[in-house]
Amino acid sequence: MDKSLEKGKSDPNLLIMKHSLFLSFVCVILALLPHEVTAVELSLNNNAESFMLTSDTADYLGLLCAVHNHTREERLNWYRGIQPLDLRSGKNLNSSQVCISPLTPTDNGVTFTCLLESNTTMKVSVILNIKFPPILSGESSVTVEEEKSTQLTCGIQANPQAEMSWQKNGSTVIMEKSRYQQYLTSDTFQLTISKAQKSDAGTYTCVAVSSMGNQRRDFQLVVEDKKDAIPIEAISAAAVVGALTLLFGVFARRDKIFKKCMKKRDETSL
Ligand SMILES: *[C@@H]1O[C@H](CO)[C@@H](O)[C@H](O)[C@H]1NC(C)=O
Ligand SMILES: *[C@@H]1O[C@H](CO)[C@@H](O)[C@H](O)[C@H]1NC(C)=O
Ligand SMILES: *[C@@H]1O[C@H](CO)[C@@H](O)[C@H](O)[C@H]1NC(C)=O
């Protein structure tokens, strides 16, 4: 099999391709540069400084890095986070393009850096701010014994942050402090039900509302009959232990009791 194909297979989210789409932008930038500026410079999608790029998930995102004011052939290298990107040699001279295809939620927050090989202190980074509709996850059926407490845990992936709420059988759950509590972190939304009752059973829905779209995920709560608070076995076991303790107590003290009697007898015989 072709080596480059295998590579593509190992990281399907990241497809690196050469593209000349942004070359026209670079030409414009070069034409605008004042002629007296001679220091070598790098640009990434026309930015000389590191920047944040905001995008929705998309078919692809092109990142074009270019050297300016260079007098010799300059080689450019790329990093995705701390991972070097393996570009085919010859495709990274004076300018280099990385194409992320498709752009997915897993690319959110990832930094791409372009560096000059001859002087790695010269670099420009872009941090990706990828917006997408909320993605919810979690165990969809939870069983609890009556009077016990339980949690429904809804996993959240969202950018921007979503507004979260719990619904039961279609209407918002009222948070009674003593019985229902909700807890929100950056990646989970939890509903704690203490002292579950039969009436708590039903369908709970984790609802996420964001400017990128809304999402719902259902959780079934099953409330089982309360088991005997103290099972018969426990009672009989406790009875046996109690009896043994009493018996051992008598054995341990037998000597003392015996001696006391002896003493009394001695006293009376005197
Ligand atoms: C890179 O730039 C140098 C100097 O400007 C030039 O001599 C060389 O031909 C360029 N190489 C490519 C592949 O564009
Ligand atoms: C590398 O680039 C930095 C920043 O532009 C510069 O200060 C430094 O002198 C360069 N180092 C070399 C060896 O060219
Ligand atoms: C919610 O729906 C379930 C199943 O349809 C039902 O058993 C339960 O009584 C309902 N609870 C409320 C509070 O309506």
C-alpha cells in the first residue's frame, strides 16, 4: 500500500494538502509592503503576529504560512500543538499551506504553528476557535432503589458554552434544595436526586441551548422497590455474635468469679 495513504489513515481528521488558494493574498501583501523593510518576516494567513481564528466546523480550513524579505530559499515547518506535521519535502519552501479537512469539534482549541527552519525563534501561531452545536452523551438508563440517592450525568461538548437545564416528562425540573441538585462543570451537567421516590421515575431530558443550535438527550430513571432495611440474615448474624460475646465474657471472667467465691469461702471458714 502507498505510504502516504497509510499516513492519511492513521489521522483521518487531518488531511494535509497543498493548495494555492491563498497565494493571491500573499501577492497582495507583498505588493503592499514598503520596499525599505528588509528584515525577514513570517506571516500566517496574512497575520505577522499569533492570532485566533474563529470558524464553524467546515469541509476544510486552509492555513498559509509565507516568508517575506528573504534573500535565500527558506524552509518552513509546522506543528499541531506539540506534534510536528510531516509535510512532503519540497512543498514547504518560501511558503507552505496546511489544509485541515474536515474541520471538526476536535480541532477546537488546537494551536497550529509555522516556524522558519533556519531560525526557529521566528514563528507565528494560530489558535482555532471552532464553533459547533452542543454534543451530549451519557448512560441513558439509571436504576435506583427507593430512598437511595442517584445521579444522572449528561456529558457536554460545546463551543460556545451552552445554557443547560433538566426537564422531566417535558417540563423543567424544579430544584427543591433538599431533593434535587444540579451541578455544572465545563464538560458535565449532573442532576442529583436524593431519597428517590417512586414518583421520581420517568424520562429526564438534558437540554442544551446555544447560538449554534439546541440539543436534547433523554435519561430514563427507574426506581426499584426498597429492599428490607435490615435483612433477616443480618439480624440472625447479630444475634449469634451477641450470644458468643456473652459466652466469651463469662469464660474470661470465670476465673475471677471462682476466686471471689474461694475468697468468700475462706473468709467464712476463718
Ligand atoms: C524561494 O526564495 C528564494 C529567494 O527569494 C528563491 O531563490 C527561490 O527560487 C524560492 N524558491 C521557491 C521554491 O519558491
Ligand atoms: C532569529 O530571529 C530573531 C528574531 O527575528 C533574531 O533576533 C535573531 O537574531 C535571529 N537569529 C539568527 C541566528 O539569525
Ligand atoms: C412521567 O412519565 C412516566 C412514564 O410515562 C410516568 O410513569 C410518570 O408517572 C410521569 N411522571 C410525572 C411526574 O408525570
